[in-house]
Amino acid sequence: MASPVEEGGRVVKHVIESGAFDDVRKLVFDELKHSAALRDYVREQVESSKTLSGGKQSKERKRVLDELQTELKDRLVERASRVVWEILTKSDGRVAQDIEQKVRVG
């Protein structure tokens, strides 16, 4: 009988080799791209950005984008992480249903 670590390794290897992990990843990204809540949050953060509201001076596009990234990156990554977790744990969602189906097949 295999140890739990060996069995877990076998399951992970099967999930990766069968393409199930890639399928789940694609579903998560699709859900993330279509998340109205995340899109609204990003819009709100950009509209309230200090970088964009800081004076009327003309800045080159790259500099503005770099400053926006510096200002907003951590907040946006944190919010996106929460949305991904919600997508993964939503019991009636496409991702959860796909994972459940793949576990049964595996």
C-alpha cells in the first residue's frame, strides 16, 4: 500500500498529465476575465488613482502606466486572488463542477 505522500504524488502527476489542471486553469481565467465585480473594482481604483489625478502635466504613456502599476498592483492582485478563491470554492460554479467531474473520472 502506498503512503499518503506517494498516493498524493501519483494523483498530482495524473492531473497534470491528463490535462485536467490546464482545463481548470483555463476555466478560472475565463471566469476571472468575465468577473463584473473585479472589472468594477479595477475601474474604481483607476478612477480614484493619485497618479491620474495628480496635476494636469503631460506625462508620457509609459511613465503613467509604470506609476499606475506601482500604485495599484498590490491592491489589484489581492482582489484578483480573492475572486479566484471565490471562483474555486463556489460549489455551484463551472470550475467546482469541472473539478468534481475530473476527480470522479480520475
